Amino acid sequence: MSLRHVTACGIAATYTSHRQRQGKLAWRIYTCTRHRRLAGWSVPGNLRRVGPGDSAATCGTVHDHRPHALIIVSHLCGWMGGAGWPSDLPRASRDDWREHLRVTHDSLAHIRSEGAAITSRALELAAVDATAEIVALLANAETAAARRRPR
């Protein structure tokens, strides 16, 4: 499981939502009352109050259970504003997370975004198949970006 934080809110979570893929838990997010319908994370019908058996978490905590390749693509296409979702890319590269990473890096470098340094490091890690380290790098960068945004 990968842990990430997608808000700058430090309030204790009062709601949780999740998404399943092929009958398995893909991810679960914990949010406060204000952020309970967080764009891109709120799943209609799955939103419920945090119960006594749920883990204690702060608003914006995400437990991501997907394979590393899917988490990497999610980071690149989501908060990093990368090359688009798989359907937007040429057919040959839709399932290739390394291609997503390369295209996103080229795009961010072209506009001189701070994300270019992050994707440059991720490319170095990709060269040695260090997917867990890439997931951690991107999760840490997303958490830092969330903390810089106003609450």
C-alpha cells in the first residue's frame, strides 16, 4: 500500500470514500466535512462517515492499493498535469508508465516547471526499475504541493 496526502487540511477525517477495480480495493481517501466531495476523489455512493473500526487519519490521507505502474500514471496525469490520461496518448504508449513519465517530463521541462526536477529523478529511478521508490518520490512531492496550497 502506498500512502499519500492530497490536501493541506490537518483536520481529523470524518468521511471516507473508496474506489474498487475488478472487485478489489483500489484506494481509500479520508476527508473532513469541508473536503468530503473533493474533486477527483469523491466517489458518488461510496461516501460515508468514518466509523469506530476505521483507521484514524487526517483529511486528505489516501491509502492507495493499486499496482505501482497505475499509481505512477495517476500521479503524472492527476496533480502533475502530465500528458493526459491513457486514452489521450497514442495507443502504443497507453499502458507504458515509462512513456507517460518521459512525455510528462518533456512537457514539464518545456514549460520550466518545478515538476521537471521530480520527473527527472523519477526517470533515473525508472532506469533501474525502482518503481516503489518512484511511487514514494511522487507521493512525497504531492504531499509537499498540497501543503503549499491554501487550505
